[in-house]
Amino acid sequence: MENIFYNRRDNHLTYGRGYAYSLQYHIVWCTKYRRQVLKDGADTDCKALLQELAQEYRCEITAMEVMPDHIHLLIDASPQFCIPDMIKIMKGGIARKLFQLHPEMKKQLWGGHLWNPSYCAVTVSGRSREMVEQYIESQKEKAWGGKGRPPKDLARLQAYHREVLDADHVRLQSGDCETS
């Protein structure tokens, strides 16, 4: 049955019965021991599995990159989207299916666990959304060496997030914000 209650408009708001929202999350999680196992077709399968899960759980992946040892997602989700539960669903479903499709991966991981239990989830404002999309899309282009070492511009992205959040907080306190 087609969901007729959700309607996305050009203003990036999604409308439902009695509410409107625009919630984006930049989510990152890593493989266990930062092992570089998401390659040689596993990365492509991982992307397809993530798209299937997003469709099943009615969230939209607006940007995605699967690196050999971690995943970046920019997700547009409803207020009912519970981050920890959804990440658990994504990690569990993907791990099970990837191990079925690529049994050689288990040999590289001790104990048969694909994912590190940790993750990072950052809310994204409308002003920083474009920058986060570009950051995610440029991940494969960067040839940054070193296991587990973040790209140099990660600190710049985090500083930008803090700057935007601080500016939004000041605007809210001063009453200068628009409510449209």
C-alpha cells in the first residue's frame, strides 16, 4: 500500500498529518578493528543493502559512501526514526547478508563480528547539509593513508558544525530566527 501521508516539497520539509519536519543525520560507523573488508564488491553490495533497508524503513539516504573500513550516510528521516535502533537494524541486517554474500570476510575478522559497536550520529542543519553531502561524496576521491586516521578536513567539518550550531543557538536566544 502506498504511503499517502508523506509529501516532500521543494522547501525540504516533509509534511504528514498535522506536522512538518526536516531531520537529517550524518551517520558514520566502522568495521571491527578497522579492517578494510568493504572492498572487492562488498562495498557495492553494502550500498544496495543500505538502500533496501532505507526503503523498507521509509527513510531517505541523500548521500552515501562505503569506504573499505567505514561507512558515511546522510539520512533524511522522520521524527519516529530512533537513531540507535535504526543503526542496530542497519548494522545487523547488512552484516548477516554480507557474510552470506562474501564468506571470506569472516576470516579477516575475529569472532565473526563485522562492525565496531560504536557509531557517530550528527544532526545536520539546512545550511550545512550541502557541505556534508560534498564531504561524503568526496570520500572515495581522497587518498588518505594510514589505518584509522581520519581525513585532514574532518576537523574542519566538525568545526563548521560547531560554528553553525553556536550561531543557531545565539539566534534562538536573541529571537532573530525565522519560523516559516
